[in-house]
Amino acid sequence: MTICNGCLVVHRDGDIAYCSEEIDGGLCAGNDFCHLGGVLACRVSPRSSRCLHCDLVMQRRLRTAPHFVPEGLYEYSN
């Protein structure tokens, strides 16, 4: 079984951002294979500050999300 030594970094919507092995100058075995470093969300990756892709995904998700009211609480409107 082929295993990559890197860590697979994934955007908030599930798209693959990169493999840490590629940044370190190595070759990734492929996104379909196991990664020894596991999977990391790009928003907590120490190598990048903010991800424009994830920011746009979250803006879109917040605009289209239904209004949430926890069960047992009421919402009043005029």
C-alpha cells in the first residue's frame, strides 16, 4: 500500500488545497492515498495566514444558511 509522508491540507468545503510534502520539495503519492501526517484544515495551517478560498466559501455559506433558533426558544418579530 502506498503512503505519502506529508499532511493533506483541505479547504472548508472539502476541496484539497495541497500536500505538505509538495511544499517541502518532495512528491506527494497522490490525494487518494493515506497521508502519514493526516488531514489538516487549511484555516489552522501554520504556513498560511488566511485562505481566500475558505473566506469566500464561508461568506457564501453564511448568506444562504437558514435562520437558526434553538429548540425551546422563541423568536419575536414586530
